[in-house]
Amino acid sequence: MSGRVFALVGPSGVGKDSLLAEAAARVPGLHVVQRVVTRAPGAGGEPCLAVSEEVFAEMLAEGAFALHWRAHGLCYGIRRTELAPRAAGRPVVFNGSRGALEQAAQVLPDLEVLHVTARPEVLAARLAARGRESREQIAGRLARAALPLPHALKQGLTVHEIDNSGPLEIAAARLVALFQPVRA
């Protein structure tokens, strides 16, 4: 029996990393994928395997990635080995990209999408509190956040909506419920 596989997607500042940390603490056996990212070690953000562009290119050439994409000037990859716990029936979740869902659906046809959203004013406040982006960059992120998931992808993938505008515990409870085994 193969475990379920989930892509957690949503705009920057929506709280994906916080939700993943909460779910990992509450769902026994859940495997949270460690992404490979071309960012400097210790740059903050999610716990990831930080590599140089050169190392990323080598890993890509060696076929290490099941999925890979580029966003916001960085390269992201999901190693094939990170999906292996599915073979033991464990659920697997990765922090994905809305723009990479078409590729992900081709590689993982049983993929379920966890689309995390938050109200624009909540996103704006969270992005400003991080202090990593200018007002113009925040405005750009807010404009992209308003874009829906491509309609065609919704046709073939199971998409679960999670509003993370309020207390983290509420959205985390919804996420944890989605990770529970499906009863036949």
C-alpha cells in the first residue's frame, strides 16, 4: 500500500512552514520532505538542504530530483529519496510551488494539493513583519497571491483549501484532519 502524497502550496507569508511544523508534531508517521534550495546556509526560513547553484545542477544532472522548479530567483528540488516513505504506507508532504503543480501532477498522478490561503491584509502584515522585502516586493507578492490555482489543474487533482487567516491552531487542525487515512 502506497502512502498518500501531498503538495502544500500557497503564497509567501501564508504560514506553510508553521503549518507543516504543527502537523509534523501531531501526525505520527508523517514524512515532511526536506527540500533542496539554492540559498545560503543559515539564510533563514524553512529547514532545507541549502546548496549552491553548481551543486543543484550536478544533482539535477544525476537524476536526484523527482521534481524541481525555479521561483523568486532560487532553485528548488524534491529528491526522489524523500518520497520513499510512501512505499511503507506513510503519508508524505512537501512544500511545493503553485507554478510547479503541472509537473508534480505528471510525476505524482495521485498527488493531493493543500492550498493554503490568507486574507490580503493578513499576508501583507506577515510579509512586512519578516522584514526581508521592500514595499514593492511585498506588493508584487500580494498580487501573485491573488491568482487562483490554474483551473485545468483543479480538474485532475484533489485540491483541499485551508484558510490560515486566523489562529494557527484552527488551520493546523484542518491540515491534520486531511492527513488522516481515508476510510474505504
